[in-house]
Amino acid sequence: MAITAQLVKELRDKTGAGMMDCKKALVAVEGELEKAVDWLRQKGMAKAAKKSGRATSEGLVVLTMSPDGKHAALAALQCETDFVARGDQFQDMAKRVAEAVLEHSPADAEALTGIVGEELTQLIASVGENMQLGKFKRHSSAGPNEVLGSYVHANGRIGVLVTLTCGDAANVGKPEVAALAKNLAMQVAAASPMALDAKSLPPEVVAREREVYRKKALEEGKPDAIVDKIADGAVRKFQQEVCLLEQPYIRDDKKKVSDIVKEAAKAVGDTITVTGFTRIQLGQE
């Protein structure tokens, strides 16, 4: 496979490694990008492989909710320039896309295109700039005990939905629960977790991390007897960085997210369980 300048740049953007190191890594793994990321990390030339979510396009992420707060939709609409993204026509179209997701619950991008595609085509012709539908997600509350938390970053580039479940439905409307849901949504926006907890991480992701750190320890000349212990410790640290409930809380890094959930539960005299989250960011793969 040819090692192009674009491929080198993409690897450099993902890892922060030097250009020549990136080229060397790509040559070593015959141009496979993810293997090159691991190669650089094993050599100690790259930061931990956590998706950076670098925005690569303009547009808008829109959140819309039903009047009763039990149904919500997040949707991204992408365009070429910030100038168009800030325009009324584009923003109205982005809202229309989110409303279509909420109303029709399309199964996939093709289904959503069938609903809003004609309007989008007309807008593209009118504005003269390419646009495309981005990621979207619709959520409906599973029952009276569930709470939806939401947050859209001020510039409209990131949108988050978080779901909580109270043990007693009578506590769903309490301000402490609403505040927790909002704060967790802001946490997800800022810290970009990969999973809810360690059990939710895909096994292949954990195995990949362990192997990267095993090889890195061997590269550094660590004794064979402690290589696995080093790798296990690195995996635990990785889990604390990418699992929502294990992450340091953004407003008080002396606490974990799980600690603030426990505090809110104690305040209302109930159990509160974080059951899931969705995060959509413009340009994130």
C-alpha cells in the first residue's frame, strides 16, 4: 500500500507523533492506520489511543424533546463552512432533521433521507454548498422511573443524552435528580467516555490496550515477570479514563462520577442507576 502524505497526516492527527515517526510506523505495518497507531504507542511515541473527536466538518447538532420530556432526539447536519452553519436556513433545516427523527424514529440514514432528503436537496441547491446528514439517535423513556438528561455544547458541535433510573418514580421530578442528569450530560460532552463502566467496554478494546502496554513494557526492557502486572495496571488506568462512572468528575476531580451519583441518591433517599448515554459530535468517526 502506498504511504501517502494524507495518510501520514491522519496518523499524526490521531497520535501527535512526529511526521517521520508516523511514516516509519505506516511502513512497518504496510499502511494499516490502526496498526500504525498501536505501533507508535508500543514505541512510546504516541499518547493513549482514545478517540480525540477532532471536528473535521462544520454544521450543527440539534436536540429536540417531546413536551412531556419522555422522548428525545439528537441529530447532526453537516455542511462545508461555518458561515453556512450559522445561517437561519441551515439551522432551520437542522431542527427539521431532529424533529423528523423524534416523530418518525427512522431505522437508519436511508430511512431518514427518505423523510427529509428532498428538503435537504432543495436547500443545497439554494445555498450552493454541500450538506449531508450526520449521526442521529432517538430515545424513549423505558418507564415512569427513567429520567432523561441532555446537553448541547454552546456552539452546537456536541450533543448528549443521558438516561438515569430511580428506584422510586416519585423521585423522578426532584431537582437533585434533574441536576444530576444535567451534570452527567455535561460530563459526557466534556470527557467523551467510551462506555458506561468497565463491564460495558468491548472485550476486544480491553485486549488491544493490554497488548499495547505489554509490548511497550517489553520494548522498555522490563522484566518478563512484571510485564503482565504493568499491562494490567495500565488497563485499569485506561478504564478510569474512558468509562463514565470511573472518570474524575469534571467539577471536582477528587471525586469519581460514581461518587456524585451516590451523593444524589442519598440526597433523595433512593437508588439511582445510570443506564446509558449517547454522544454525537460533529466530525467524530
